[in-house]
Amino acid sequence: MNLKKILTERIVLGLWLIVFAYSVYVFFIGRILEILLNLEHFNSLSLIRANSWILFKGMLMVFILLGIVKSVLERKFRINPFWLLCIQLFSFELIFKYLFLPIFIKDSLALWSLEGLYLQKTFMVFQSAILCLTALYFMQSRVSTRGKALKTSSKMHRFLDLVFDSLVIGLFVMMFIARFSWEGIEYRYSSIEWLNDSPYPFIIIFRFFYYFTLESIFLSTPGKLHNGGRVYFQGHRITAIIIRTLCRNIPFNPLSFLGKKGWHDRISNTAVLVGEGHAGIETILKAKPNEEEA
């Protein structure tokens, strides 16, 4: 790895650590205190949103701490799988909110004129800059098969990928549906009739956006980090990921992996590859100290 790439990686990681620290501060000082003080005013959807939000932020905090521990033990200030998981989840949450919230917010431009939100608005600009830098950094890379012992991810690992990603999607969906549904809205959110009638269109859109965003930028998803799996593609990156993501909606697509290759892999000419010496979370948790450097 050349010096320029190492320096860029450390800048990206340092900026994200600022975001993590701010998120922890808001988590403890702001939102939990707000929830506790206004608990009697919460309805069922508000409680679902609050609990799913606490679970999501709490999970991120655990992985942030694990990333710090791993970095200290290895004496390396690098993006490890724990921090990569947090970067992926934070990035997706921010991108989705920035793109879709203006559709659902009443008078969204007026929010920028509210007093007392200068710190929040400044931090949003800061986060947007970090997202752009992160996308530029990760989209320069692709899975190379030259001189590397790579193999296709096993059926069991692909099943675990699906389970873990489904859990993450379910958690996100609970948070956003509880936020947008008319029973749980705050004063600034508009009612969405089609979402109240049925959440399935939103889930389909959300699922597509989840896989497309994360695999386009990182060539992986949170579900693939347990064994270090990454998407290998041929041709144009975005085109391959779009086709791959659209094919996930083919009926019984998950069952296609009972054969040699899943439909969304075969049709898009992609594959999920794992290195024999991968640095996935699964390996880190099982490895002994002298094995992690191998």
C-alpha cells in the first residue's frame, strides 16, 4: 500500500472518529435524556422508534469500542472491520436521510432558518464532506485476484450474510417507518398515506437502496463483514451493482444459492470472494494474538 493511500485512509478514519465521538455525545446527553423526560407522551410507534434507535446507536458504540481495542492491541491506526462496519452504517443512514427526508419534511428549507441549530447545520455540512471523501476513497478500490488466494464465499456464509443484512435492514426500517408514519410523527414530518396503508413498497425501495449504496461504495455490506467477503465484478462497477441489486427481487432468489451460483450473482456476472487470510470480524474473534498478524 503506497504512502498516499495510507495517508488518505488515516484522514478518512480520523474524520469518522470525530463523527463517532459527536454521535456518542448526542446519544448520551441528548436523545436518551429527551426520551426519559418525555416518556409519558410517547405512543406505540414513538416507543418503537426510540427503542430501535437506542439499539442501533448502542450497537454502533460497541463496535466503535471494539475497533479502538483492536487498534490499540495491533498498534495500527487503520480502518479495521469493526470501524468499517460503523462507517458503513453511519454512511448509509446519512445518505438515506439526506436524499429522502426532504421528500417527507414539511417546509424542509425552512428548517435551515430555525435559530439554535447552527451547530447541527455545521455538523451536517461536515458529515457531507466526510461522505464525499469516503466515497472517493473506497470507490477507487476493487477486488483484485492477482497473486491472492481468493475463494468464493461458501453457502453457509452467504446465508449468514443474508441473515445479518436482513436484521440491519429490519432495524433501519423500524426506525424510519416509525418516524414517517402519521401516528409517530414529530411536528415537522408530513403524513404519508401510502406508508400507513402498507409498508411493503417502502421496504422494497429501502432494501434496494441499502444494497446498491453499500455495495457500490464499499463492495460489501455489514452482513459480509463477519468473514471479510467482498463483491468481485467485471466491467462497469455501478452497472454491475445495479443489475445485481435488481436481481435480488426475483422470486425465490435466496433459494437459488442452493445451486452452484445464485441468480443475482450469475446474471450480473459478479461473485462474493473471501481471501484465505481475510481480516473479517469472524476471524478476529476466533484468532489468537499471534494469528492476527499472519
